[in-house]
Amino acid sequence: MKKRYHIMYNQPRAHTVGNVEYINDEWVFFDEETDEAFALAEVVHDDFEILYHNHWLPARFYEEHIVKIENQIHPLQDGEMIRVRKKLQYVYNEWLQELRDDALEMFAETLAKWDYSLYDSIYCHNSLFFQVGPGPRQGVNFIIYDNGEMVCALQHHYIRSGTEQKDIFTLTKVNGMTVTMTI
């Protein structure tokens, strides 16, 4: 479980990073990547991280202009950098949870070698999500990843039965490069 958390937490592009400014009686978040502006309340729903003394530290709003960082009160200031963990699509997150730890680790490592992140998923058809209840399950999941440079498609063939758990991952980039892993 700890390893799974570490894999998910350390993925590239897992966070939206930007700075905040107080404009017209409202905190505004400026996305560093897209330069788009959002009301901070639209971006931060609960916890977030703030760049504090060159380290990302967990923060939480205490009052409108005040955050708590490591149980210390800190007034939020114009220009401060914050980052918010991106949300994964619901069925995609369910698919990730269904994978055994060793399968998730191997798959995430292969994605990383190809410069993709688990957070680059833009589409997921999770057949496992529709196969509920006891008994054997098998089928194929389809997931599309986009790292901003190239799209990659995943076919995940799976078998789940009492004695057999098998995962076959086939990744194909739009340039035709393919890799297959069986676990």
C-alpha cells in the first residue's frame, strides 16, 4: 500500500502548479502551464501544497486569507506558488485500484520510460468496472494517454479467476512503437 502511494504521488504532471494573487476581493490562481486564471476556490477544494522555504508543504485554508502550514498560521500573499493534485477520472482511478501492486509498478515504470505519466490519461474504458460480483472476469480495457507531445493507446487484457490473475499490457504510440508486458 505504501509503495502504491509512492508510485502515484511521484508521477510527473500529477499537480497543477501556479501562483495566487488577490484581485477584486478574491484569490485568483494563475496556472503556470497554461497562464489561465481561475478563482482559487474553483481549484482548491481541500488540501493543497504551498512552496514554503523552497519546499512543497501541505497547506489548508484556516480563514479567508490565512493558511495553516505544519500547524503554523501563515497569511497568504500575492505571488505565492501553490500546487494542487490533479483528479483522476473516476473509472480510470478504479482501474488503477484494481491492479495488483506489482502490475501497477511495472506499468508505471514502462509509462515513465516512454515519458508518460499515470496522470496523462485522457480517456478510459474500464470493462472491469462493469463486471461486478464474484466469479471469473476477463476482457479488455482501453486507455488513451497524451503527454503533450504524442498520444499513446493502451490495451489491457485481463483475466481474474480464483486461481489465475493475469494482466497483459500493450502500449502503442501514434508513431507505431509498441511494447507488450505480461504479468
